[in-house]
Amino acid sequence: MIHEIRANKDTFKTIQFKDGVNIILADKTEESDEKDSRNGIGKTSIIEIIHFCLGSKIEDEKGLGKIELKDWVFELDIDIRDEKYTISRGTSNPETCTIQGDFENWDEHVKKNVSGHKVQITPNELNKLLGSYFFGIRSEDIVEKTHNPSFRTLLSYFVRRRKDAYSEPFKYFSTQKPWQTQVYITFLMGLNWKYAREWQLVKDKEKEIKSLEKALKAETFSHIAGSLGELETKKLRLKSKSENTKSQLDAFQVHPQYRDIENEANSLTQQIHDLINTSLTLKRRLEAYQKNIKEEEDLSSNDIKNVYEKAGLEIPNLIIKRLDEAMNFHREIIKNRTDYLVDEIELLKTKINETESTVTTLSEKKSELMAILNTHKALDEYNLIQQKHLKTISELEIIERKIDLVRKFEQDKSDLKIWKENLKKSAQQDYFEQEPTWSNLITTFNEFSEQLYESPGNLVININNSGYHFDVKIQRAESSGVALMEIFCFDLMLASFWSKKEYSPGFILHDSLIFADVDERQIDKALRLSQKISQENNFQYICCLNSDKVPQSLLSDNFVKNNVVFSLKDSPESNCLFGFRF
């Protein structure tokens, strides 16, 4: 129950509330003219102040965050766990909420910070406490970081603020997501809200699977086609290839001067080849010289005499003398030639020996170089093998990633199908088990709507593959006024339901928007119904009402007079909530 709203400024109009129906009347005075209106006199601000004191955020230059309300402090007297407390919060220091009262039965972490029957906490801490004390939200139930009910979200159905909140019963703002509606309404209607949260987790998983499917079609994998089995085969082939190239690299010994050694070995090969050719040439010359020496024979004068004698001729002495002289000359020539050939042969033998010795030396050096070349490789060859290896590894990694994605995609699809079936089955089972609860709610809503429009409305709860679905329908609901009464009946139903629970806010509050397009007969019935139900179930019904929407029937029997707790005037400005238009 809300007892009082006040502020630290004398111009503010303190509002005191009572049990049952509380009407805040926005009236036009006799002095007001056509330019005056009930806009800005403070009706909506009352709702904003209640939300602000109960931990809502404050926006700069909007609502209570406007410069005109700088240094204002608002106080709210309210029942929490059947005890009266005062919550105060200032616009200049909105991060601090001060609570005053008896904290004997509060949580230990609050009690240890109490000083002089007061405790200062942050809005977030206040919201957690009130979530527990107003709605029984337990911290052990909030196992997920998202998709949970909270005090702020649930309170918004009991204190609807702004125009968006009056569009349909199950939403308090127009862009509310389906999972939010499912989680909040199942919680408020006593169903297992965790199934509603789980349905959103299912939808999140569906989005993840779609992302996986999209990733599989991405350019990275566009060149890799085939079934999972075919991909596994490609993977094994690439893995074997990568192991082979890795073995080559592991055994590869790089010599930093490999190319220099290789060039030197090639040069030695050419030198050896040239020397061998030279040696062969020298050996052929040696053989020729040795043959020439053998062919050089001495021709004597006796040989000539024998020729003459065989011919029967006699050689004169003079000729024999000259022949001897000629033969001596010839022998001298042969001797000189033989000596020359001997010298040449010796020289050739020396050159041949030197050449062969050089060949031997060069061959030994070449063997040493070849030994190095046989046990080491060039760096560019190593780099080439390494590039091939890295390319294979890259291809292997891509195909492994695709295989992982395909496996996850197929597994997730299968798991999701089972998950959805099990979830639907569990939710339906819980729904059947909770029949006494939801059937009572449906009956209550139908009864309330019937009292407004004679024929009962319908509150419908369905469970399908996408979760919980809620609907309300009152005949003639094409009228905007009837649609507003759907919200009224739904909220009154929730207030009645929660008033019987261990935890409850103990009040509901409607802006004047709830009656904006409603026929005055239904306004009369709605307010009388709210009085009856709030008194029977011990909760407050607070509403703002424009004076021109008050049915004559409520004036004639003093209903309005007995239940108006505060009147706002449009003129002069001092009669507005803050003492000025806002």
C-alpha cells in the first residue's frame, strides 16, 4: 500500500492515500480559459515520482530530470512486507536511495548498513530487494544473465506509465519483445516462467544455427564441397600430405653456403674434366714421340756397299769417303733429333704426372664438397618445401573448420528438435498441473469483463512450438474504449491474484489514459468494480481521472467525493502538483 507522496519543496502538493479506491482528479477551475488545459498539471508526474522512488532511471532533461526539478527530493511512504517504510531519492543524487523504517526482518547485508533506522542503497540494490519483497523473485532462480523477470519490469504492469503501456494488456511498451511478454506474463500469472525463458533460449539457438548455416556458405568454404564423409576423406589425404612434408622439413639440413659450395663443386668438375682432356692429349703426344724414337734407325756405309755389290758394281774410294762423311752427318742429325724427343718425352711425363696429381687433388676436394651437398640442402629448396607444407596445413585447417561446423550444425539441428519437443511437452505438462491457477485467472477476467459489458470476455492461453501466447477479447473490442477496458480487467485480475499471495505490491495505478475513450457507463462500472475488488482483496486501486470523464452517476451518490484523495487544478499554476506547470 502507498500511504503518501511528498517533496522537499513547499510548493509541492503532498498526496495522502487510503485503502481501496484512490482517485486523483484533474479538474478545470471556473477561472480557467480556453488556453488552459489539464496537461502539465502533474497527473503523469505522480506516476513518475512513484517509479522514481522505487528505483527507476532518471533521464537528463526529461521528466523528473528537467532542470526545473534540480535539487528536488521526493519521499514515498509505502508498505513493504506489511511494514511502513519511507523511501526518499533526490534528482541531484539519483544514485542513492534512502530507506527509513524497521529493518529487523530484512536481509543481513541491509541490516549491517542500517544507521539510525535508515539505510542508504543504490537503485539497483533497491530493485533487487523489492523484487524479492514484492514479487518473491529469488536470486537462485536467476541462473541466466538474460531473459529474466525483474522488479522494474513486473512493476510496470501494476503502475503503467506513458502511452505505450495502454496499447494492450500484455505489454507495457510498444517495442516489447515476444520473450519479454512471455516471461513477464507467465510469471505474473503463476505459470512456470522458466519455460518461457527457455523458449527464448531455443530461439537464440535457432539464430545460432542459422548463423552456422550462413558461415558454411561463406566464401572461405565455397571451394570445399561434398558430404561430411567426403570432407573426412579429403581431410585424411591432406593430413597425410602434411605429415610427409613435415618429415621432409624435419630431416632437412640447410647449409648457409650451399649454393657457393654447389658452384665450387661444379667448377671443380669442369677443371677436372679439362685436366683429364689435357692429360689425354699429352699422353697421345708421348706415345707419338716414343714411337718416333723407335723408328729412328742408323744407316751405315756398309749397307750401301752391300747394295752395290749385289748389283755387281764397285764403289770408288772417293765416293766411299764422301759416303762416310754423309753418314756421319746423318747420324749427327738422328742423334740430335733423338735427344730432343727424349727431352720432350721427359717433359711430357712430368706434365702428365702433374696433371694427374692435380686431378687427384681436385677430385678429393670435390668429394668433400659433394659430401656436404649430399647431407645438406639449399635454403631456397627448404623454403619451397615449407611453402608447400604451409599451404597444405592451411587447406587442412579450413577443411577441419568446415567439418567442425558441419558436425556442429547437424548435431545442433538434431538437439534443437529434441529440445523443442521436450520443452513443449514439459510446458504443456506444467500448464495442465497449473490448471487451478490459470482457470481461476481466466474465470476472474471473464467475470470482470462481464460486469462491464454484460457478455463475458475471453482470456486465452495457448502453447505452441514458439512458446506461450496470450490473448484477450471482449466483444465490441474494435472500439478503442473497449480495448482499454481489456487492460483494466487484466490489471485488476493481476492485482486480485497477487493480493492472495505471500508477496504482493498491494496496489495498482492507472493514468487517466485508461479511461480516455471509454463510455461513461463503463467508467462508472469499472470504478465501482475496482472498489469492490480492492476492498475484498485488500489492495489499493489508484487512478488519475479528468473531471470531464467523471460519470454523473458517480457524482450523485458521492462515490467521487468519498474516493478523491487529491485534486489538481489547471489554474492558477500554484494549484498544479509542483506549484507550477511541468
